[in-house]
Amino acid sequence: MAPLTIQQATKSFGGLQVLHGIDIDMNDGEFVVLVGPSGCGKSTLLRLIAGLEDITTGEIRIDGKGVSRLHPKDRDIAMVFQSYALYPHMTVAENMGFSLRMRGESAEVQRRKVEDAANILDLGPLLDRYPRQLSGGQRQRVAMGRAIVRDPKVFLFDEPLSNLDAKLRVQMRSEIRSLHKALKTTIVYVTHDQIEAMTMADKIVVMRGGHVEQIGSPMTLYDAPANVFVAGFIGSPA
Ligand code: ADP
Ligand code: MG
């Protein structure tokens, strides 16, 4: 669990500025959803938090500690992408335990953490299977399992459901919500799907063109959108 604060974050690629003075405060254990049209800077912001891109100016703090210049592995953050590439030659258990093995954890610790994560994600019976023997939803759960075993303080999701069919998407939404309840970590979840945002978020951050347009609870955004853009975005069908 950790509060996450982003202060005046900007990002430029060469001469192109894609994030302009982003300020966001996330509480301990909050489920925060970043929404906005394609190209507005959601993934870039997530990658700044993860340390996969260097921040241009501004600061990101986790638990009050500035992490903007820390290496990704020192940030206590796990990220789940939309293309969740699993290692094809490793079993589910080996996929999930891989980062622990790299970290030099004992076989006993690896086994325990993988089993705990498998229980949370209902993957117990699948631990000896290979990725090709799994459905899309099961693979997505293994990808989450790989992240969970590392006990991250903050979880980042970048459109994790966009490759799944509509029915599975609805099911995975509630699985991710339960996961959040079980782990109580801070989650930053990116989607361009406003229904997903409205149903999953404690707090929604609406972005456009590298700016934050409004931050609020789903009800606040619905009842009191700050401007026509937010009203149109929240009100329109997926
Ligand atoms: P979103 O995730 O909201 O669709 P992105 O964060 O991927 O948006 O992209 C925001 C803007 O930054 C886009 O205009 C995109 O083309 C640009 N961008 C993203 N990554 C790079 C990069 N590595 N180099 C140059 N431009 C980039
Ligand atoms: Mg993106």
C-alpha cells in the first residue's frame, strides 16, 4: 500500500511535449483510472510512473519518497500490459516465480509466493500447464500473478483487457476489482473505455492532449463534469 503523488510532471520526446504539468494525488489503496482518447498521454504517464521513461520535469513520489530518478526495479511497482507475453517454454508456476528466482529468493519462498498468488487468482489447478494450454483470460491472470508475487506497492495496468472479447472483459473487470480488495494496493489503471472507468474506479482522471481535464469520483464526473469534453466523454457509449 502506498500513496502516489505526481507533481507537475512533464514529458517531451525530442521537441514534442506530450505531457503538460500533470498533478495527481492518489491515496493509499485507491483504485485510480486514467481515461482519455487515444494519444492523450495515458501510457506515457504510466511509463513515467514505472520508470520505463525518464520524466522531463516534475516529480513522482511513492510513500513520500521521490522515485523519479530511481531505476524501475527500485520503485516497488509492477506493471501489467495489454500484450502479456508469457515465457512459452515455462509452466505457469515457473512464469510466476521467474522474477523471484532472478532476485535470488529461495525455492521455498518462490513456492509459497507462487501458491499464494495462484490462490488469489484461482490458478491453483493450472500451475503445471504451459501458456499455449491456457485460454486468453487464464493467460491474463498468469500475467497478473507474475506481478503479484513481487508484492509491489503500486500496480499499473495499461489497457489490460483490450485484447479480450466482450464477455471475458466484463468478467475480468470484476476479477481485477476483487484482486484490488484482496491486495489493498494502490492501482493505476489505464483504459479508453469509459464504462470500464465508471464501473471500476474509486477515482477517475480524465485526460486530453497531455493535460488533466478533471479528477473525481465516477459520481462527481457524471453529476458535475467540469466541461463539455468531460461530459461528452463520460456520457458517450464505449
Ligand atoms: P495513449 O496511451 O493515451 O494512447 P501515449 O502515451 O501512447 O497515448 O502517446 C501520447 C503521445 O506521445 C502520442 O502523440 C504519441 O505519438 C507520443 N509518443 C509516445 N511515445 C513516444 C515515443 N517513444 N517517441 C515519440 N513520441 C511518442
Ligand atoms: Mg496507450
